[in-house]
Amino acid sequence: MKVSIVGTGYVGLVTGACLADMGNQVLCLDVDAAKVQGLNAGRLPIYEPGLEPVVRRNREAGRLAFTADAAASVAHGALQLVAVGTPPGEDGSADLQHVLDAARAIGRHMEDYRVVVNKSTVPVGTADRVRDEIRKELEKRGQRIPFSVVSNPEFLKEGAAVDDFMRPDRIIIGSDDARATALLRELYAPFQRNHERLMLMGVRSAELAKYAANAMLATRISFMNELANLAEAIGADIEEVRRGIGTDARIGTHFLYPGAGFGGSCFPKDVKALLHIGATAGRPLRVVAAVEQANEAQKHVLGEKIKARFGQRLEGKRMALDGKRIALWGLAFKPNTDDMREAASLTLIEDLLAAGAGIRAYDPVAGEAAKKIFAGRKGIEIVKSAEEAVRGCDALAIVTEWTEFRSPDFAHLKKALGTPAIFDGRNLYDPAMVRALGFEYFPIGRKQ
């Protein structure tokens, strides 16, 4: 099939590459000419495990191409998959500017039947707005060309997106048009050869399902973080509690790990957007509001632990860390990505800098992104190794659970740190073992 992808960000690039890998002819459109030039030269704008060889293989085979020409993109595929960003507005609502711009471009250039597939995470009712914009453009041209608008939300995890796309646990299609549904069934047939994964539902239900999924996962994380803080206060151990509830089949073990707070491009944005949707509909989502509040508070927990251990009360300041240098391991919001959007590390860094501390930080992949974010900022240095990060520092804070942090040389680590103190925002180590090695250990929700 001929497929056009609008947007070459995280979702668009993974979608285009994986569809091309199934033998489709895929053309990816982006308004950023420099990004298109880089992609055509083999340079990927994001880090995602396993994606680069898929892109390279299909570019070389002639099944995957990139363009900045909107007219060429619209002419290419009967299926127009819109995968552009929907960043949060000031009121928390999803900004649909790029989605609607894509719709207008399709309306301006289409000459034959097109199925416009919303893969971007969009508020309920967006398909109607997209349909209206396309219709307006056709009316300006005096054209009456049939088209359909459907919802096909993505459920990709950063760090495992290629595998998620190739082996989906569900494929949700929101459609009320038989012709469009048939084309999408054909497109996704190679991904469900073992058993039926496609779920057909109303367009608005499909739009809401994406937000509901992310909000549910975010709720589990914030709930466990709240329990972890309670466990720490009353002398319980959240790891024991996690095992105790995770064996209940109704609960399960996924997303029950407490930490320094969730971040990334999806959960924070989608929680805010869902809150706005509820408020607009006159149905405030109180549980979701609590999830957001708990998460914002959790991002400060690690900094508060560090200030409680090393801070000094100075006149005009609250628990200042003047003269202290803290090593940070991990900057990305999660492992296997260079994405720092809404990362817990950003909050911790701001808290430490505000308290007067210096920071030396390392991340296996997100270092370059961090250098751009903190360019010109005093007090923070981004280094090239975990060993270099701890050299000359007073303590270590772990923010992202990269595998290389799981079994460090504790003897070397103890010598490198001015104070053998580890503030573990991801509970990587056994408390008894680390303390037996002579460290002060400050995890999340574990026994002190």
C-alpha cells in the first residue's frame, strides 16, 4: 500500500519505518526541511533502540522516503497518517495547531479519495474539526472529493517503540466508514497474523481511549509514590508492599514501582489534557487531578532528602547547599531514550541549583540534549561517564534506572565521593547490602 505519514517525530518516524518494513511504500512529510535533509542522509533526530537499522534498511530498499513537499505527500498515499505534535497549551489543553494545519494541507492538495488517520494524541471531537477543515479547503477549490477521518491512537513506549509497533497488544480503530475501515484492516493485517488485535469502535471512544490508558498508568505510578512516602514515614517497606499487592491478579505487577516521579512526552501532557477535557465537559476528573498534584510533589522528594542530609540553615535561605557538589546519574525521563521532556532530573537540578549546590551529571544517551538545555547555566556540568560524574562530589543521586547503574564498583564509588551517600530515586539497590558496604543510602519508601 502507499502510505503518507505527516510528521517525522517520535510516533511518525517509528510508524513510517515499521510500515515500510512490511512492504508498504511510505512517504514521510515534515515541514522542517533540515530534518528531512538529515533523514534522507541517514541521520535520525531521535534515539530509539532498534529504529536506525529499520530506517536504513527500508530507505535502501526504496520503500521509505522523506519530503518537505506537502503536495507530494498528499498525492502519494490514499492513507494519510497524521502524527504531529500536540503540545500542551497554557490551560493544559492539547494544542491542535499542527493537526489542523495538516488537515488544511490535505484539503488543499487532495485530488482523490483520502483516509485521514489521526495518530496524534488529540482531544475528543478532533476528528470532527479535522473533517471541517478539510471540507472548507475543498469548498474553496470548488471540489467535492470523498474522504474519511478516523482515529487510530498509538500505544508506543519510548525505548521499546519498534517492538510495540511490530507486536501490538491492540490496534484501536475509531471509524464509522466501512471503506476506511477496510483499508486500515488491510494495512494492519501483517501485524495480527497470530490472532485478531484490531478493535473497532466509535471515533470519539478511540480518541478517549488513548487519554484513558495513559491516565490509568500515570495513576498507578502516583499512587505507588504516595504509598512509598507513607511507608517511609511509618517504617514500612514499599518493596514488600509492592510484592504483596502485585500478586493480586486484579492489580498485577506493572507500573507499581515508586520513584522520583513520571515525565516524558506523554503522561504529563495527556494528564493535563484529560483534565481540561473533563472541565470543559463539566465533569471534573478529581482522581486525575490528584495524580498530577502527587507527581509534581514527588519530583521534589529526592531534592528534599539531599537538603535534609547536607543542607545548612542560612539567613534568608531554606536549607542551603552552598559549597556542596552532587553527582547525578541519569537525565532522561526513562532508560533507552534521550527524551528529557518533563524529566524528574530537571526538577531535581533546579532544586539543587536554587539551594546553591553544584552538579556534575551523566546520562548514557541524553547528555547532548542536556547540554543544549543547560547551555550557559552556571553550576552544572554534563560529563561523559558515570565515573567522571562522581569524581570530587559530595554525594550521588540516581534519577534514571539505566542498566549500567545497576552494578557499579561500590568500592571505587565510596572512594570517589566526599561523603559515601547515595540518594536513589529508582530503588536500584538492596538497602542492607549497600549500607553494609559503608554507604548512607536514601531510597524511596524503603526501610531506613
